[in-house]
Amino acid sequence: MKHIVVILLFGSFLGVPLLGQSFTTALHLYSGASTSDVTIGIDPSATNGFDLSFDMPAFPLPMFYAYSFNEFDTTGALSQLSTDIRSALDTIQVWKIRAANATTATITMSWGVFPSFGETYVGVCPMGGEPDSWEPISTVSSVEFSLSEETQIKFIHEVEMPSDSFPPYVSYWDPEDGDTVDSDTATITIDIVDDSTGVDSASIHLIVDTLDVSLFAVKVPIPHGYRLTYTPFFLLPYPTDRPVRVVVSACDLSYPANCFSDSIHFYVAEGETTGTPTISGHVYLVDAPPETSLAGSMVMNITGFTADTTDIDGFYKLPVAMFSPEQSLFAFRAGYMPAETTVVTLHDTTVDFYLGRSTTGTYTVSGVVTLSDGSLDRSDVIVSIDSSLSDTTGEDGFYSISGVGIGSHEVSVEKMFYIPISRTITVYTDTVINFTLERATPAQVLIYDFDDGDTPCDSGRTGAERAIAIALSSLDHSYEITPQNASLTASGYDLSVYDAVIVVTGTQGGEQTSDTTTTLMEAAHLSGGRCSPALE
């Protein structure tokens, strides 16, 4: 009997942009006698959502495997994928593979070849959790996991960023500036290219007549860039009573990025049109920091199954669903409380939303800790939040701390032989923050052998100053031991060049340190590091 298995492939990404290379590889999944494949990979021109030119929708047939990719961060992603190519502009990509509806107790997964320009790890954990350990994928050939578990594949890579000073540009417009088109639903075609580093597909935005239609535009790779095409829905045609303004913007893959914006206007010939009323307005953010952009909020007309993302002014525009007088609107943004309302209209209507910060829920703070001396072993770094939540890194330097509440938090990072650091962060959603620890400079220590400290306390024991020297050496510090009762006058040791001075007095048990020793060191401190000859 064949088994029906649904493999859920979840994607997550971390890190700062780095221009990466590309690869694809197949994952082979087995449940009894049934087998199926899914393809994962990265590409510099791909995004972390659905890309028409990279990702492949799944078309599951009865009694066979089906694959589902749940992209919960990117609006417009399809819910069924058999090929999931992620962005190479992130240092870490994590794919999470789950199985459902299988009649066998375990699912077995093997894989093809992963590239040598990165590090690939595999781990198994309960669904929704994190693996206790990550195994280099080159050391294992397959893994097994149950229906209550998930397998995670983590790929890490770093490459140098290219740099140039020239932004992308539009090499082709259709219609051109000032043209007149015959239809109020004519297709707009734009070629955006960058001859040096290429175009960042995720940065492309298209605004038509004040409406951000980036979500509905189709991007197809062309040499050095992308061809952007947009055809409006019949319910949202171009206006015929004024020029139609088209604004396109994009950035290249340079670091730092070079960006541009260009625009044209065209006209629609008079005649029968398919114009429809609209609902428009702004989404405002209550108590947001002054520098917060109003772009990126989502407004949906649930009645008409349409959506729009606000521009930098917080403006949105949606068509009225003409088949119903009641329009159900829903506005939301990560880290803010959503808002909804219902209006009764079949005419142009203005509706504004005010979103307040969310005060509930917890999020995850994660990232990578690197070491300034270039060490590849980044393990045993302790990352703590508010001294109550913490995680310890493995060799890859990755950490992840869940259960972080909304608000300001103190993050501390420490590792033996490195200078600890702390930083205040504000959390309103899942947050990625990377750290670099500087190697601590070894201390210079003077061990002052005073009052015959080198004489063993009892026969066969090591002198105290020798034991101190061994301890300092084990901690990577340098030291110097003076001769017994050495001179600390101006002609002798200059204490100001040392980070610390340890005095070995030779006293034992309950004996008291001599007044001469105490007075001598106090004078050294008060005189800026040199002892007075009168106290010798």
C-alpha cells in the first residue's frame, strides 16, 4: 500500500547581506516504498519569498508525496512549493523539513552534494524546537525523524562584497514617457539593469498612480538585471481623466548599495473603461520612534480579496468590491496590534488606521558571534539577555534565544580571553543581531618576592611565587619574578609599567604582613608607581 506523506518545508534566514554564490541540491525522502524529492538552494538574485524564476510550485497527485512551503514572513508567497531557492544575500539559511499523514513510524531523508564554499549542518529536533546538536552534513549520509519531529538543514557562507559607485538604471520602458495607450489595463514593461554587480530583486518597487503594485508585478531575470511587467486587474484600471504616473526604484548588489528612482507618465485614450471606486487612506504608527518609516504596513480588503502595502507616507489604496456594499478591512504590521473595520460604501472612501505597539507575545533573538582574531572555533561564547535568558554558541558561532518579551533588553556577550561586550536592544519582533568579540590583551604582572618568599613553607613544596606564575601562564598572561627583596627605588623596578603587582610576603597561617611591606606598596601607589628610596 502506498503512503500519503506531506513534507512541510519551512524557510528562515539570518545575518547581514553578503554577495553569495549559488547552488541547488535535492533532498530525498523515503516512507516505506514511497520516495520523493524536493530541491533547496540559494542564489544572489533570489528572495526569501516566492520567485517565479527560481521556485517551483508543487502539484501533488493522489497517493504520492506532496510538498508545502509555508512562507509566513513574505507576503504573496505561494503555499505549495517543490523547489525552494532562498537568497544568497544572507550568511545563514535554515530549512525545516516536517512530515505529515505518513503511515510509517519514521521518515528517512538523504541528500545530494552541498557546495564547498559554505558549511552545511543537519539536526533533528521536536517540531518547533531547535536541534541539541548540529552534525556536519559531510559526516552523515542520512537522518531519520518521526511525525512529531522535524529535520533542519543549516547552510552558512561568507564571501566578500563587491563595491561600485553606479546605481542601476532603466534600459527599456513600454509605454515610453508621454505615450498614449489604447486600454486602461495595458501592460507596463520595464527593464532594470546594473552592469557591475547586478540588481537586488528584493529592492525593486513599482508604484502606478500612487498605488504600490510591487506585489503584483512579475520579475523575470535578464542579463545584468530584471524585466518587470505589470498588468492591472480589471477592477483596478488606470485613470482616464489624468496622466498615469509610473515610478520604479531599485538597488544594486554592491555594499553599500547604490539605489535609483525613475519615473514616466502616460495617457489612456478616451473610450469605454472599467473604472471602479477605491478605498484609500493612511496607516499611522502610534508611539513609534521618529525615524520609523511608515512603509511596509499591510491593508487587506477581505471582502474583495485584495491587499496593498503602504508607501513611505503610510498611504494605501484598494478597489471597492462592487458585489457587496460591506467592505471588511484589516490592517496589520509586525510588532503592532492589528486593526479592523467594516465600511458600507460603493463609492470612493477614505479610511485611516492607527496601529499601537503590541504589548504581548515573545520573540526570538538570534545571530552569529565572530572573533576578531579570525578563529574558526567560535564555541563557548555565552550570550545572555537580562541575565535571565542565555545560549552558548557552537563552533559556527550561532546563537538563538527564545522567549524574549517586547521592549528594551540588555544583551551581554562573553568568552574566555576576549573582551566582553553589552548592548541595549529593543525587541518588537524576531530580531537578528551579530557580535564581534575582540581578543583581550594579556596582562603584564610583576611578582615581587619580598621577605624571603622563595623559601618553601615546608620541605618539598613549591614557593608561593612559582605557584602564582603557573596560574598566570595558564591564563595567557605574562609575568616577571623579582629577586628576593629586590630594590623598588628609582634605580630598580618601575611599577607603573605593570598592570598588576603581586607581593609575596612569606607569611603563613595567621601571621601579619610586615608594616614595611604595606607602607612600601602604599607609597608606590601614591607616587605614581615608584617607591621612595627613604622607605627601602
